[in-house]
Amino acid sequence: MAQSRPAPQPMASAGTFLLDGRSLHQVVLEQITHGGDCPGEEMRELKNVSFLAAVPPAPYQRILIQNQSTDGFTDREYDERRPSAQTFSVALGQGQRGSFLTLAPSYNSFQYQVQQRLQKQLVNQGSSGLQVSVNRINLNRTFQEIR
């Protein structure tokens, strides 16, 4: 009698964040505090961020990246049409914030899963990390500058 073999389990491995195609280990985000006639706060996002798992993109795949530090996530295409995941933006925040992947000041821990869409099969999973710091800028502005 032949024994059935368990289905192979996806390998857990490290992934890499990319900014404009280059490896990214630290992010500096700007927080601008406006004083004067029109006070307020402005948080700048970082655009064109992508992710490369331990396995290269292949046809009909998606990647789910979850920030363990903020509970934010992004679900992107991860297929052969590009060298890494579909690009996204990151910004400071907690929880899910639209299409942004939220980050917290300090070290952020991430878990990712690559799935084959057609068979709904887990292809790869792993973790990554990113150091996030905030550059705080104070500016004074007048009504004339806003117009």
C-alpha cells in the first residue's frame, strides 16, 4: 500500500522592500507643522515602493504584505509583468489607511504571503523589517503663500 505524502509547505524566507528598484532598509518620512495664518499639519507619503519576496514574481500571483507594528496591509499584483510587486505608497499611521501601507516611527516588522491566484495556493511566505524615522519640519505660512 502506497503512503500518501503531505503537500509541500511553502518556504518561510526574508523579503526586501524596494524604492525605485533599489533595496530599502530605512525610510525617512517628513511631518510638516505649519504655523502662522493657516496652521496645520502635513504628512508626506513615500511613493514608488515595491516588495520582492524570496521567490521571483510568476504568472497569476498576488502578494499580501502585513505590517505587524501598525496592523496595516497592502495586497498587490506579483506577476511576471514586473520585476517585483506592484508599486504602492507608504505613510505614517495606524491600521488600514486606503491604499497606503501604514508605518510607525521606529522598527516595523512585516509578514508576507505570495499566493497563486488560480489555485489559491500559498507559494511563499516570510518576513521583513524596515526602520522608520520622522523628519519634523516647522514652517510659518501666510494667507498669501496659500493662494
